[in-house]
Amino acid sequence: MEWDILNTLKTAVFFEKEGLETYLKCALLTNSVNGKDMYINLAQDEHSHVQKLHGRLTELLVELLSKAVIDT
């Protein structure tokens, strides 16, 4: 079960990073100041999501390693 969650979190991080890159590219390509601001805000949201997912991923890895040490 934990491994499924781990893989799901890794997949989520991948897609959030893809979204972040896409929004930053769009911000570079648009000439509109409002458009740039919007894309940068969206990229910041994606970055926040990546940070939260990384945090949970780290917590889960620590839990799994702790279980592995206790089980041996």
C-alpha cells in the first residue's frame, strides 16, 4: 500500500513540474503584462504543490525506512 502511495506521489511531482515549466514558458511567450502575471502566479502555485508533495514523499520514505529497520 505504501509503495502505491509513493509511486502516486512521484507521478504527481512529475506532472506538477511539467505544469510549472509550461506556465513559465507561456509567461515568456506572452506579450501581455496581465498574462505574464497570471502565468507566473500559476507557476508559483505549481511550485508550492511540488514542495508539499516532496514533503509528503520525504515523510513517507522515512516511515518506510523506519519500518524496514524495525522489521529486521
